Amino acid sequence: MPSSYSFDVVSDFDRQELVNAIDQLRREVEQRYDLKDSKTEIEIEDDQLSITSSSDMNINSINDILRQKVTRRKLSLKIFDFLEAETIGGNRVKQKILLKRGLSQEIAKKLSKVVRDNLKKVTVSIQGDSLRVTGKNKDDLQLVINLLRKEEEKIDIPLQYQNYR
């Protein structure tokens, strides 16, 4: 039996599920009567989405559909950072949506402090863009997960708990 147990706290999303949601979004935009002739382009890159369409109203409709598709695929809406839509040439509007991945140093320090202040029996270490929580008792680790779930409501990124061993 191991003398200590651990798990990692990360902020990530299933990229394939996001790609599937974007594909569904493209299909729906092509089929919807109000968006069919808008010549909408949706591009996905490593760290952002780009939506180009004919008006702000179309961009807003597409964002609503995107939220629905992503929610159905059980992805958090916290992974998106919607930037302001900007007008580009030819009566077109472009919006960039940044994709959030990984814990920033500031958030990692904040979560680490919350855990250390509330539970003395576990150790927390920041490892790049994740946190490693270690303890001698599995019950203590469960308390940490419950504590971080409550804390997650206050921050603007989703948290996942991996490598529980």
C-alpha cells in the first residue's frame, strides 16, 4: 500500500469535442435560413477561434449556437474568452475567441494558498501549468477536491482532477 497519494489539478478541455462542436456549428450555420447567405467563415487554431460574418447580429447568433453546441458536448463555457467584434474590409465583421488552457501562475498560487490555509495535512506544489496535491490519506485528497470545486465558481477557468493515485 502506498505511503502517500496524489492527484493533479489542471485546466484543459477535450480538443476533439471542441472540433466536433465547431463542425456541428458550421453545418447549422449553412442550413439556417437567417445565416445561410451571410458567407460566414469559422476557423479553429491552436489557441483561438475566428468567426467572420456579414454583421454583428450574425456574430451574436453564431456565438449563441456555439454555446449550445459546446454545452451539449459537456465542455465548459469558461474555456472561451470572447473578444470584441471588429469591422474588417468589405462590410464584414470578425470576432476572435481565445481558448483558455492551463493554470496561470497567479491562479495556481491562489488555489495553492486556499488549500494550504484550509487543510494542513496535504502538500501542494506548482508544476508548470498544473498543481500537484499530495497527502497520506485519500480522504484528505477528497476534501481538497471538494474545496477546489467550491473555489472554481470564483475563478474564470474550469478545473479537472487527473492522475489520482
